[in-house]
Amino acid sequence: MVRPLSKHETPPLKTAGHGKTVPLLHTLRTLAIGTVGGWCGYMLGLPLGWLLGAMALTMVLALAGVRVSASPKPRAAMIAVVGLMVGSAFKPEVLRQATEWPVSLAAVAVYTVIVAAFGIVVCRRLGRLDPATAALSGMPGGLSELISMAPSFKADVRSVSMVHATRLVLLITIVPLSLTLSGALAALTGRTVDRTMHWALTLSALDAVVLAGCAMLGIFLGRRLRLPAANLTGPLVLSAAAHITGLTDAAVPDLVIAVAQVVIGATIGQHFAGVARRTMLTGVVLGLVLTCFSLTMAALFAIAFDRYLDIPFALGLLALVPGGLPEMSLIAISLNADPAFVSLHHLCRVVIVVLAAPSILPLWLRLSGGEGKG
């Protein structure tokens, strides 16, 4: 059994955002390194390439003993961008479509609960992670969203990152490939996922003001109201309200999303300074176990969709596997596999996790308090 990082193995750089001032030059250097890694991840066509590339390069350098540290302020701002991204999916037409698929959306909720419960138990018992880290590692949510919550609950960002990064890469790779080889979706033949980035900032001045206002006011209100993961949930709620009411229908520009992914990825990577190999191995092993279970459950649910709801197996599988809302939406678009259906079901899963986790985690931590840290 592999164990998580002990107190004696906690790297000094992890305290950079907790009372110690990080020099501006160190922050700029770390973000520059993250940008190089993100660009490589983008050019390689990796899922969430900017984030995973930035995280991978800074992580490797941190493990090699290179000093990579950054101020927490850029990260705090970019976490708000993640909230805007999730909130922007709450458009009137999407909500109207939700009435057309009530049974399958309810099934997503059931699937999410089952996978989350299994994941939390496995991470707690098999991985011997502390309760907060086990909960955030085991939930089938988005990589960015759950990593953003980790500091608020004093969870080990490194463990959460490794588990979800492993799960994400495996699912994004396995699902399209398996559907192609099996012929379950004829439209897959000869098609590839288009992750081309649009560099232009096409927002109107009004849309830019609305989104920026949702971010800044959301952070302020989230902190004043003491919302869990306030930098994420505050902007998310205001962005959702703005899009539902029709105040704006703008999405966060690709360039801003890329910057957010680089900053978040680079600041994750810095936490791997001095991390034990066993900790990394734990994350990879847990990611493999959770991937196998979530994929198996998704296949079973997709079979039920095909048999009882007349929803093709391949479409149901794309809508269920927790491979990330942006990535699975991109795959559905590129494969012409009813993107609205796929996106709405993944949005349902992400929203359940993002909104439920901050409420459930405190109760889980209280109930787990007497169990120690495994």
C-alpha cells in the first residue's frame, strides 16, 4: 500500500502563499515556464493542454530541484475565470433543452453519486488519503474546479491533481479511440478532435464589462458571504445569472481561458517540490482505478440509455464519462455527436459536483474527523 505525503515531507515552497511574500521575479519566471509548458501541451493536442502542459513542466522542474514559486494572487484571479466558464453554460436555450431529457439527466445525477461514493471510499481506504483530499480526488468533477476548491479545504493539491489528471488523460484518450475501433459511432471514422485555439478577443465592450463585473463582484460577494471556494462559486453564480437572464451570451475568450489554465497549472506544479515518489504513484494508481470504474459504470448506463430511452450507446457514453466538460463538448462537436445533448449532461454532472461539494465536504470532514488520516 502506498501512502500519501507525510508532514515531514511537505516542501517548503508550499507555504509560499501562506504568509510569505514571493518575489515578483520568481512569479514571472514560474509563469513564463508554465507558458512554455502550456504551449507545448497545446501544440501536442493534449486535453486541457495549456493546464496539463504548464503543470507538467513546472512539476518536472520542481521535482528536479529547480525553484519554481509564484504569488497566489494571479491564481486567485484565474480561478474566477473558471467560475465564469462554468456559469456561461447556463444559457436560456440550454435550460429549455433540459426539459427534453429529464430521465437521462436524472440518470446523470445517479451516476455522479455512485461514482463519487466509490471514488471517495477508494481514495480514503486504498490510497490512505486524508478525508478532504480523498473527497476532492474521488469526485467525478472537472480538474480545474476541484483543484480550485482544494486549498479552501486544506486538501493536498498534488494528490488531487495527480488523480484527476490521470483520469482525464485516460478517458479523453480511451473513449474516442474505443468508439472508433468498435464502430459504435460511424461519424467517428477519420475524424479528430479539433482543439484549435482562437486568439482574437471578439468580446464587445459591454460583454467584457459584464464578465469582468461578474468576476470581481463575485469574488467580493463570495468572500463577504463566506462561500466555500469563494473565488470560484461567487463568479460562477453571477455568470450563470447573467447568462440565464440574457444580460450577456458571451463565452470567455479562448485566450483568457488559456491564460487561466497556464496560471493554475503552473501554480499546481510548484507544489511538487520535494514530493515523494510514492505520493505520485498513489495518484496514478488511484486515477487508474477510478477511470476503470467510472468507464464501466458509464458503459452500463449507456447500454440502459440505448435500450430504454432510444439514445445511441455511443452518444450516451460520451455524455456520461467524466472526461471534463470542455473536452467532452469539443469531442462531441468534432464528431458531430449531438453536442447540445453531450454538453448539457456534462454540465449537469459538473454543476452537481461544484455546488454540492462545498456543502457536503464539511459534513464529511466532521464525520471523518475521528478516523485520523489513515
